[in-house]
Amino acid sequence: MPTAKKPFPAWRLQRRRLVKRIQRSKLYRSIKLVLDFLVAILTRLMVRGLRRLDPDASSNFVGALTRRVGPYLHVSRVGRKNLRAAFPEKSEAEIEAILAGVWENLGRVAGEFVHLDRMWDYDEARPNAGRIETFHVDRFIGLFTDEKPALIFSAHLANWEIAAISAAKYGLDSAVLFRIPSNRFVAELIHETRAGLMSQLVPAGPAAGLFMGGVIERGGHLGMLVDQHRNPGVPVTFFGRPCLANETIGRLARLYECPVHGVRVIRLPGNRFRIELTEALELPRDAEGSVDIKATMQTITSIVEQWVREYPEQWLWLHRRWR
């Protein structure tokens, strides 16, 4: 017999209502606006300082700082909980080592973000000799030559921004779905950095569907991150635990019958990166022959799990993936 769910505690319900009431108040919104503005000013000052360094020095500095400080922050409790559940066979020392690597990688992403315009140095005449390497050039070329639109999924691994830059650098007709940060001042700064380096940016929201459909219909390539919690979403299994996945890419694949690829970035020693593109996936089909959305999202989630297992310290474990 399945066990009945425990009733939601009354005190938690009352606390949630109180928090929502406070958040709707004018005073709260005014204070939040001021704090967001101050955070944005501080962020811009940090960006100016890091821009004076070269990309490697910036990455090394912020990575070392976050590796030392990050594990003591409150959000690291989420990271430890996630890691213990995903890797029950690992010791506490191994969990802490991975968590420190997670923070270092996140810091490096921040240190590299301010230098995104200088990160891409792939040279066809000297492949794999610079900061960027890849061993699937034929697959990337295929995106240009197959005359088909495509859906491309990725995950918060290594410096995930680099994959989007690569498409724009070579003029691939592409668009990237992104989530707008809650701090609108910081959102403006991030958009300023990305806008000149990436192709079309599609903000997540009610109108995103129209933009995404337009990209596919014109024969473009639409990229999105698929490794975070989304409610409503479709149920999938990740590291043996149930969670919800954003079904957007599955729905688009079913509607447009276009190829679906995965792309990941791997952080290598010496501030270098490898970009890997999968071949077009063989998507699961239902009895009528249409793309099975739920099974497709499980296929994609399993691929992401494989990526994360290979380089666990390079994934964003600080997010509440299981809820």
C-alpha cells in the first residue's frame, strides 16, 4: 500500500502567506529595487576590475576565491545534499572535493564571462592548438550543410556560454533561449555582454513560443539548457531520482520533426575547453509514429546525466534539481 502524503504543516502555510503578502507590499518592492541597483553597481565595478586582467588571470583569480569561500556559503547545503543523493558511494571527503570544484568552476565562469569577447580562439589552420578544441568538426559542419533546422540542448557544464559563442562566430543561423535574472539591472549587464557575441537571444516567457517557432520555421538552430527544474514539466529520472524536466525541446521536436543534437563544453587544464556535439539523436516514437515527448526528455536527461557523471565538479550542483 502506498504511504499517504504528510499534510502540509499549518505554520509553514501561514509563513508562506506572510512572505507573499510582504513581497506584494510597496515598501518591499521599493527596498528590493534599491538593493538590486546597489548589487548592479557593485557587479559593474567588479567587471571593470576583472576586465583589466587577461582572461586566464581573471578566471584563475575568481576561481580560487570561490573555491575557498563557496563551500561555507548557505547554498552549499543544497550542493552537499544533491551530491550525497547522487553519489551515495562517495565519502564525505570526496563530496567536499567535488563541491570545492563546483565552486571553482562557477567562479571561473564568472571570471571568464567578462572576457567572452576574447575567449574564442579556435583556428582552423591550427586545430586544437589554442584555448578551444573539438574533435567533431564534421558534425559542426553538418549543421551548416544539411539545410535543416535543428534543436540543440546543453547543460550548465564547464563554461556553457562558449557553446553559444561558437555558433555566432561562424555565422550559423541560431538563437538561444535564456532565463532573465530577477535583478533587472544585472540582467541588462548580462544582456549587454551576450548581445554582441551570440546570435538571436530569446527570453523565456509567455512569448517565447512564437520566437522559437519562428527560428525553426526559417531553418535556424535553437539552443537551450535543459538540466534545471521546471514546473510544470514532464517527469524524468536523473541519477535514479524522479524530477521534472522542461519539455519544450521535446514538444518542438514533435511539432517540427527536426534533428535534435546535444552540445557540451568540457573544462580542460590550462584554461582550455573542448566542445563536443552529438550526432542527431534517434528520438523515441509513440504508437502513431510521432516523437514521444516524455520518452524524449528521458533520453536527453540520461545523456546529461552521463555528461555530469564524467565531470561532476563541472556541473551546477547548487541548483535544487530534485523537489
